Amino acid sequence: MLAELSPPARAQRRAPSPDLIARLRQHFGERCSTSQAVLLQHGTDESAYAPQPPDAVVYVHSSEETAFVVQACARERVPLIGFGVGSSVEGHLLAVEGGVCVDFSQMNQVLAIRPGDLTATVQAGVTRGQLNAALAGTGFFFSVDPGADASIGGMVATAASGTNTVRYGTMRDNLVNLTVVTASGEVVRTASRARKSAAGYNLTQLYCGSEGTLGLITEATVRLHPHPEACAAAVVHFPSVRAAVDCVIESIQMGVPLARAEMLDALTLCAVNAHSRTTLSEHPTLFLEFSGSQAQIAEQSDTVREIAASHGGGDFAWAHLPEERSRLWTPRHHAYFACLQLKPGSRSLTTDACVPLSALAQCIEETQADLAEHGLLAPVFGHVGDGNFHCLVLVDPDSATENAAAEAFSQRLVQRALRHGGTCTGEHGVGLHKQHYLAEEHGAEGVALMRAVKQALDPHNLFNPGKVVAAAGPQHP
Amino acid sequence: MLAELSPPARAQRRAPSPDLIARLRQHFGERCSTSQAVLLQHGTDESAYAPQPPDAVVYVHSSEETAFVVQACARERVPLIGFGVGSSVEGHLLAVEGGVCVDFSQMNQVLAIRPGDLTATVQAGVTRGQLNAALAGTGFFFSVDPGADASIGGMVATAASGTNTVRYGTMRDNLVNLTVVTASGEVVRTASRARKSAAGYNLTQLYCGSEGTLGLITEATVRLHPHPEACAAAVVHFPSVRAAVDCVIESIQMGVPLARAEMLDALTLCAVNAHSRTTLSEHPTLFLEFSGSQAQIAEQSDTVREIAASHGGGDFAWAHLPEERSRLWTPRHHAYFACLQLKPGSRSLTTDACVPLSALAQCIEETQADLAEHGLLAPVFGHVGDGNFHCLVLVDPDSATENAAAEAFSQRLVQRALRHGGTCTGEHGVGLHKQHYLAEEHGAEGVALMRAVKQALDPHNLFNPGKVVAAAGPQHP
């Protein structure tokens, strides 16, 4: 692990006292661990940061148990860090001031499925895969699909999204209410189960995206969607990124309810061909999905085919049966790992810019020119319908020069996205890594408002300290 | 106006000094008014509360002018109350501690229309009608449609919704970012223009629904939707409220993207027949709208017709051309005024409960039984697809007994909605009138979190004091 990607000089460590550890052990028995392996696992996420282990890990089973841990830690002002499956990518989980990690993986009960309301209530540790398995046979599914089989609690905390967002929205759009444990150790439900409400400040959306810094999320009620009658997948190549992007935007403007719209750039296609021994055309390519009744799919695909043709799109490859669709989309599913193989032994610094739709093609073109100018190897793919794209900047993890060049590129990309009216992060969150971009994006006064909220709801900085709008000010990796 | 519907003993009045008034006059000239007629107009909303006029009204033209007013008032701790068109219904606008009303009606520029992004940016005083007029010919429209031609700023402040919500969502779902003026008189943009973001706390959704208590909303970027290719309206009668509600819920469960789904109960139909000299069947009735391509409309309406038949629904009356559709929906459009005529000279105490879909039929049935038991005259109609319904409790405005009975009913209704997992207000907001329900709905600790947020963002209680979570505690009308 790299010096460049260590957090700044660690703030004062606030380790639990032996008494507190004893108290947690007495209450939780084997479910309170201080084993080095367990601590290391819980101080590591998918980012390139060196691990920062907590001082203890507690596996909770309920909101009440979570409240017990919070009350116990609050007395000593010991930090609390929530943990789902550890799939966050910006250093969200690192215990930069030490403290107790609250692991929700055993809090994985699906508490209620309500087909009549199109909602389900789950404990925070339920993963999206577990929820969809529980929904099998009901005719409904949970739509939010980030890359990892993340926990619902973690997805709420980071305001996650994925390939389904263009049709069904992000985690924010699929949230009805939350149960959270506050700094005073109270269990609070943020809203009723009604589909809409105007009853006071929106606590649900305040906690969604708060990355565990305002309280611990223990339960969530989420929206469900009926399975569409049928699906069809299509793949089509374009002469340029701009042509591919414009095809998606025009389709959305025409009101076509695309189920998925992913773009892979030419370099990603090269990576896929090398990795999977395929012979796909090495051009910017759209992976599309249509859903609805057979008639709707036919109508939608006719419209999109016409739009694609007007932008120089090639022939559509189609798949209708589930296995065929899955096969057709394999290059998209394997893109991340295929890309890493472009430079064996590399790691990826993955960017997450998101811009207004009309600026997307221009922003990607400028970004590809920047990559070329600086000799960086970085496949680009994106959730085109959301204006969100990822560059996988491939670097030798042992090369300080390459890592610094990748970070400098990331900074230029963020500034470019902001110039285009966009954001530094569409779906990965802030964590440790993006804090120094927040003031550029929201202005000093916007960050001051966020800090005021943090101070109000967590006056002793118990919850995931050092993240999002850390009191100590911006942190550079 | 009634003693029962006056706010509680007025908190200490914080009137502007003569110096402050002089300063505002110097800056705004004729746009600063202290005329009694203007003050009275700005201290009155659509609620039954006695007017509470502010001490001055300032007509602002920009965020910077708004910031000037806030800075000037902040020095003297004088309250600031935002004003759009005055169509709020729960006492939101009443200057219970006096102060300066900031009128946004002259801040009515559509700043940008961006078809490529499917967004528009408007000043807060632009009404939904003005925005849609500006969008004529673009192929896009703004969907949120509360009863009044409200200002967008007011709709953001109250988290408004309307008949389009079942398809396009509430104001919350159609909001990209806001410009707000904070307690320190700074102009802050709450988010970028990207369609999604995970960059820090969700300030946009915190201000949406805050009813002017956290800052003044001066601009908003909202989502636009493409006009559907075609629309069709239908009206169908049912043997019971439950049958009508179940028809809508099953249609949503089947994935039918209903454009509108309004239910009028039998009493409302009686009122409509009496008012418009029509001979509609006096049964619970659904007013439906379908949209999309002709083929999609045909497909959707076949599905819904089948579901309706299985619930004893009668024949569908159809309309396809705009004028025909408007004529078919006339009873729905006139329902409010028709209902008031059921009891000439009456006013309506209008409730706003919203419950999970599966509980809606039961909740309405129990509510109608309650009305019958207490001899109250109250037509019921609702946005069935959202679980939201309104009872228009018709009372003699001069009868303290009738008003008290209506308020007691309202309280029972809220408690019933909460028992069914719902909320005291789906779309009207809290204002003065619903504050005493918030603790029941969110618990003391939930309200404490909201108060902490209020204290953090408005430490001197400048913005719309006495509303939502007034520092002084719950207020009963």
C-alpha cells in the first residue's frame, strides 16, 4: 500500500477503554471481536488506501443492540463506524480515529414484503441479492444494482445507484423510510410508510448519502417494482462516443423508457476482446435493455433503432431469452476485470464524474483527450442515461509517479465536470478521497451548511469521523 | 374569523425598527410596502386562520436582493417570511411574530430551458402555469400540478404534489437543485445540475418541504418530461370505494403507468350533479388518464378495463381529444367548488392523510363511518395511486361547535392514518395547523432531530418562526 494513498496524519485516536471492551464483550460475547484478522478486514475497503483497522468489531442483531453500542461508546466519545459488506470505494470505512466498527452483516432479516404497497422493509445488513432472492415468486423486484452485492444499509449510506437507474432511479428514489440510531442512542424512524409526505424536514434523504456520519442506519423500507412482462437486450456500435451518447439522449427525450443504457468506449472493447477472446467491433458501443410487453419492446426498439441509424450506429445484435441476454451483456459484466488485464498487475483509480446529459459527450471527449495527452491508460464506460461515467485509470500500484499522475488527472476531471455543471461523484460517494472537492462543488458556504448539520446531529463527532465534511477541514490523499 | 382558528397567544413580536424600514425603502423604493391592504394580503393564506399581517412587504427581483433583505433583518433579529402566490392551506404564511414578508411574485423569470438535459431553471416566483407556458413548443412540460397555480418556490417549500404524481412523482422527485439564501445572508446553490449525485448531504431535499423555515428559496432547477404522443381519459363507476381503490392498486402492481388516477366518492358525485346539472351515477368513481403511444394506451386500457370489471366497475366513458378529455374530467376539476355548494355559505376544513396503498380502502371506509357517526358532511376524494385522500369537512364558519367537531374529526383521522402506517400530510404541509401531529408521527426524538437541524441552520429563528417545529413546542389551533 502506498504512501500517496494514506490518509493525512491521523487525528487523535479515540480508542475504547478496556472497560468499554469488557462491557461490549459481556453484552455480545463472541459477537464482539478484537482479533487482528477481523480488525484488519473491517479497516479495509475497495479503495487504494492503506487499511486503518478499528479497535473492536461488534456484530449487531437489532436496532436496540445498535443503540446499546452507541450509548456505550458515546460515554467515552469513542467513534462508531458502520460496516455492511465492505464494498465502498473511497475509504468510507477506514477507522482514521480508531473506534468500534458496527458490523451489520448478521442483521440480515427481510422484515416485511408488502406487494400491496410495493414496498419491503429490511434490516440494514440484507444485501440486494438477498432481498431479490426473498422476492422470488412475488412478481416484484428491488431495482438498485451497484456493481457489488452491497448491503441495503451501505447502499443507503452512500446513495448508491447502478445500471437500472435510468429507468427506476437511484437508492434515493427507492427509499420510503429508515430506522436510524442517533448520537444520543435513540432509535428513530425517519418517516411513515406512505408513498409521499410533507410532514416536516426530510430526515430520510438527509441520512441517505450521509455515509454513516450522522447516525447508524439499522433498517430501511424500500420500493419494489413489478417485473416487466418481457425484456430484450441489444448491443450496437457507433463511430464515436458522441454518436452513442446522443443516441441515448434523444431516446430519452422521445420518452423511450430505456431499462438500461451502458456505453463502453473503444479501449474497453479492446480489453474485452483480449480478455474473452471475442471479436467485437472495437468502437464505442451501447449495451441497451428494453422491457415491458412484447408490443412495447417492439415499439421502443423501433424508435431507438431509427435514432441509432441517424447517428451512424451499426446493426443491432439482439437477445430475448434470459441466458441469451446474459451472454450478450457478458462484455459489460466483465468490463472491469477485462480492463485491469490491459495492464497486468495494475490497480484502477476509478473516477465517478456525473454531468448534465447535454454535456456528457463533450465531457467524455475532453477527458479522453486529457488521458491521451498525459499518456494515461484508462478505459471509459458509463451509465449514459444518468450522465455518469467511470474512467479506470490503470496504474502500477508500486509506482508513486503513476499514482500521482492518476490523482492529478482525477482532479482535472472533477474540475471539468464542475465546469459542465456536474458533480465530483455520481454514485461512489465522498469518503476520505473526495472531501477536498466538496468546497469546489458546493462553495465554502454550502460545505458550512453541511458541517452545521453534522455538528447538530453528531455534536461529539462519534459517527464515522474524518469523512464527508470532517471537522478538521479538507483531507487530501 | 374564529377564535378556534387563531394561532396561540402570539410569541413576542419582533417588529422591524423604523431604521430598518427606512433602509429597505431606500433600497427597494416602491417595492417596499407597509400599506395596510398589502400587509393584510400577505398575512392571509387559504387556511381558516385569522390573518396575521407582517410589518412590511418587500418585492425582490434576485437572490442578491433577497440576501440584502436577510442581512438587514438578521441584524435586528426580525423574522422573514417567503411568499409566492399565497395558496398554502395550513397557515404557513402567517406572520405570527411579525417581521418582513419577502414576496417573490416579481421574481418570475424562466432563467433557462435545457431540452438536452430535460431540465429548466426558474426564479422562485415563476408559477407552474408560467413555466408550462414558457415550455410551449419545446415538446416538454413540468409535471407537478397542485390545485392552485402555485409558485415553484412555494411548491418546493411545501413539497407539493398533485394529480400527475402517480406517474411523474412529487415536487421532491422533480427537483435537481435550489438556490437558497441562508441565515447568514449567503447565496448557496444546494447541488449541481447532474441528474444524480453522492457529493455530501442532500441539502436540496432538506430545503424541499422546509416551508421557508431554514432559508429562502430563490431559484430552482426542475426536471422536465417529454409530452406523451397521445392521451386518453376515462371515467368509470364502482360499487364501493374499496372496489375503485383496488382497481388502481392492481393496475399499478401490474406495471400499468397510469397518468392520473383520481377517485371521487358518491357524495362528491352528488355535489357535482347538483352543481353542474349532470346526471352522473352517484357511486364511487375513478377519473383515469392514460398516455403514451396509441398502441400503449390501447394496451394499458385493456388491462385496466379487465381489472375494473373484476371489481364490478361499470362501463368506461372515454375521451381522446383534448377538449373532450377536459369535458370528461370537468366534474373532477369542479369537485372542490361543487362540494362547498352542498352546504351554502360553508367553508371546508380539508384533511390530507396519506397511507400505504394497501391500507387506503380500509382507511377511507373507517373515515366515512366516522363522518357518519358524528353527523359530519364531508365529501371525500383522493389521489388514489399515492394513497392520499382529502375529506372536505363542510362547516358553518360562524359555528364554534361545527368547527370544533371538524377539528376533532381531523385529529381522529390523523391518528387513524398513523395507525395504518401513514402520515398526517401527504402534500399540504405542516404550517401552523399540523405541528401538534408531528410528535405523534415522528416521535419526540424525530422532532428533536428536526429541531436540531432548524437550530443549526437558523440559530436566531429568523425564517418563518412558529412553523413546522416551532422552538416553543407544539401549537394547537
